[in-house]
Amino acid sequence: MALPKKLKSMNLYNDGGSYVGQSKSVTLPTLSRKLEAWRGAGMDGPVKVDLGHSDDGIQIEWTLGGWDLTALRQFGAVRADGVMLRWAGSVQRDDTGEISAVEVVVRGRHEEIDFGDAEQGEDTEHSFTTTCSYYKLSIDGNVEIEIDLLNFIFVVNGEDRLAEHRAAIGL
């Protein structure tokens, strides 16, 4: 019997600057594909055809305690990959004590800043939604998934799943 790896500690970095002591929560991006049902002649049922990444895009949501000028000054970034965030997590199995490093790196721009409630004498939190054009998930230093929407790159476990498509269209 084994126990699952659970998040024990984390930190968030914005363009290299640490949010230790400031980062309250991070909702890591949901990865999804756009699948369309196809049922052709001679098929007894539909098969979903993979049409690439979902139209919902890739987003990361994060909350900071207090005011942060770095993120505020990034609002309205003109480049689709103008902001880089890095989330570092430490996960541990409680049966073996084994610790793994989990890292998510994204590049994009802030779509929404929610300043929350401003109430004297109460906690102040700001929430950010950052829409991403780049995503990379690494576990213990191994790149598991890398998505670069602007450069037509999609790698899973070392396999570049768009390499042949790029070659077919001359990229």
C-alpha cells in the first residue's frame, strides 16, 4: 500500500522575484484538448477527433496578500508572453518520506486583477488571472509537458507531438 504525494510547501515567482510570505494560493492551469465527435460511414459510433488545445486557453489564477507593484505594473503587457510566472511545489509521500519537486512555468499576460474587498482592519488580498501562451510542467527536473502556443510546440514526456506537422508545413 502507498500513500499519495501531497503538497507540503510552495512558492510563486514573478519574473524571477519571489513571493515567499506573500503568495496565498495558486490554481494551476487546467490542460484540455478540443475534441470533436466524428461518425463516418461504416462506424458504429462516434470517435472524438483531436483538434488541438482547447479554445478555453491556458490560465493560472493566483492570490497575494497585500499590494504588489510588480504585478500591477505588468497589467496591459503588449506581448502575449510578456509575464513569466514560476510555481515551485514540494510534494511528499507520508509513507516513505520521499520528496519531489514540482515546477510549473508559464508565460502570458494578466487578464484580470481583482482587488477584493477593501475594509479597514481586515486582510487585503488581490487575485490575478493570467492567460498563458506558454506552459511547462517539470517533476524532479524532468519536463513532462511543454506547450508553446506561439511556436507550435507540444511536448509530452520528451515526444514532440507537433514536429511532423511543423515539417509538413515548412516550419
